Amino acid sequence: MSYDQNNIFAKILRGEIPCIKLYEDAHTLAFMDIMPQTQGHALVIPKQAATTLFELSDEAATACMRTVRKIGEAQKKGLGAQGVVLMQLNGEAAGQTVPHFHIHVIPGSIADLRRPHATHMADQAQLKVLADRIVDALAD
Ligand code: 5GP
């Protein structure tokens, strides 16, 4: 599948639409999911233009996992999450709705994921409060 330069995460990476940012480095960006499945649900994306895992370079995959680990640790510290669930969908057939590779970093338990993903828009102010707690924990 060819990469769609106009997908929503490509626009976030280019700064064309806003996101509640948690962390950024040379290869990755982490931000809050606007339709979270649990409180603190975050997304980690590579800066590489890749639709699924199968187009992603080994270097970008490694960088993503490094960032996932940072965010998960910060969710544990900042939000008191007992567990952290990772979810990563490849292709529409798998349920992927945004065609730029991403890893969902979801504080909580698999049992909390009864609500289908990408359905309920969260309150932006509440997302920002949770994001601040994660960002503060990243700095610890
Ligand atoms: P997928 O279905 O592709 O695995 O997940 C896409 C995720 O992106 C969903 O959880 C959805 O809530 C989230 N999402 C969709 N559009 C936006 C957006 O504009 N901003 C943010 N921050 N998240 C989004």
C-alpha cells in the first residue's frame, strides 16, 4: 500500500493539526489519543512515513519501542497504572483506521478495553490534565 501523505498523523507530524504532545525525539512522537479507551491512552508514532509494521525500518521500529517504554513507565509513575497494554493494528482488515504506523500505549488491563477503539471523543481539558501527569513523570 502506498503511503498517504494526507493521513491525520502525517498532518500532526508536519504541525498542520494540533495534538497533545507527550514526548518527541529525532525519530518518534508520542501524544494523547483523542478517543481514548482508558484514561491516559497514548500513541507512539515514527517520523518515518510508514503505513504498517511491514514498511517500517528496523531503526524506526527500535526507536518506537524505546519511546513506548518511556511512555509506559511514565503512565505507571504519573497515573498509577498497574498495567500497560500495547496494541498495534496493521491494515484496514485488522481494524487500522489511521494509515500511519502507530503503537497504542494503554494504561490499564485488557479487561478495560471493552469500549471499541476510535469511537468516543474525550474532553480536551481532561486529556490535558492526564497528559501533564505523564509529562511530569517523564521528567522524573
Ligand atoms: P487505529 O485504529 O489506526 O489503530 O488507531 C487510530 C487511533 O488514532 C484511534 O485510537 C483514534 O482514536 C486516534 N485518532 C484518530 N484521529 C486522531 C486525531 O486527530 N488526533 C489524535 N490525537 N488521535 C486520533
